[in-house]
Amino acid sequence: MVRLSVNINKIATLRNARGGNIPDVVRTANDIERFGAEGITVHPRPDERHIRRDDVISLSRVLSTEFNIEGYPSAEYMALIREVRPAQATLVPDPPEVLTSNAGWDTISQQDFLKDIIAELKSYGVRSSVFIDPDAKRIEMAARTGTDRVELYTEAYASGYLRDRAAAVAPYRLAGKIAIDAGMGLNAGHDLNLENLSFFAREVVGLEEVSIGHALISDALYFGLQNTVQLYLRELQKAAQ
């Protein structure tokens, strides 16, 4: 079954809005693991508007599932990866001022840059993943960087799902096949939710992991966190049947 990694940035956003330590980011991450998720994702940004550097350090000491740290590979990000040694580092080409990730890497023009970063990650024993649009040529070029995986940026799929889900998923089916044929693992994330998740996971053959944050944490306001994690796992189980 496709693994569920829960992005807990929104938990930190809520805490930071008031100050103090409510909700407790570390406790919530441990609860999410206990509720059945197979991983925890964070995306620290330079202004620490949600996940902070000390959160990352604290989480690294207590998590029992896979820890995935997303971010732009600045010197500060790479220093954090070197210190924490998470299971996975997901490289995202987002500048500091953006609210959320909104594009994948241009693996053609940034080939040499990514090669150097991924080589460094390998020296730390950290699995690399490159955030990327479902573009055939860019995925082919991603393989030349030496990355272990790619993470398909799924905003376009989510936007088109209600109009024509078959058309919306088609580029991702092709992208997944290209990635796997090139020897890379396959992740996905961005705007996946309870409505569109199972269809995506069923249609994109070889998908290993999805990273979901905003939708899952928002659903938890209505359904409760434990129940929501179980609902997302159930959608992935449906896709595997």
C-alpha cells in the first residue's frame, strides 16, 4: 500500500499564531504516528513562520516512523539535514517569500546544481527526492541528477479532478512510468485530499508515498485527528484493492 506521510506544518502555524506550545508539535507528531501514519513531513522556511529549526531537532529525537524534511537546499537547509540525517530530504525550488510550494524543479537548467546537492545528501546517507511537475523531459533529466526519487507536484491533478479525473491523472500516469523506468522511486504531494486521493493512488502505478498536510489537518477540525488519519489510510487501502 502507498505510505502516508503527514505534513505537520499547519500544526506549527496554529501554535505560532498564539505563542507558547499549544498545540505541541512533537506530541502531535507522535500521536499521528500512533494513529497509523507511516511518516512525518516538515517544511521549515527561513522565517520560521511555521516549523522551526528547534522543532526539527526535537522531532528527530523521538519519531519512530520515516522523517521527511522538505525545503530549498540552501546552506542552512543542508546544515540541518547534515545534523538530523532524516530518512528523506525532499528538494523543493521555492523562494522564501512564497506561501506554499508552487512549482517543480527545472531539472534541465539546474542539472549541475542538483547533482552537487544530491551527491552531498548521499554522503550523509539520506535518501533524496526532487519535487517535480509531471513533465516527461524534466523527469528523464531528474534521473541524471542521481536522485533516489521524484515527488510529483499534484496541484494540477487536484484542480482538474472534478472536471475530468481521467484527463487530470493521465500526465501523472505517464510521469510515474517514466520515473520508474529510469530507476527512481515515486512520491506525490500537494492538494491531495479525501476526495481525490484513492483514484490517484490507484491510477499512478508504482507510487510509494504521498505527503499530505493542509487538507488532512483541515479535515481533522471536523473529524478529529485520529479519525482523519484513519480516513486517509482507508482511501489508500481502497486504492490497493
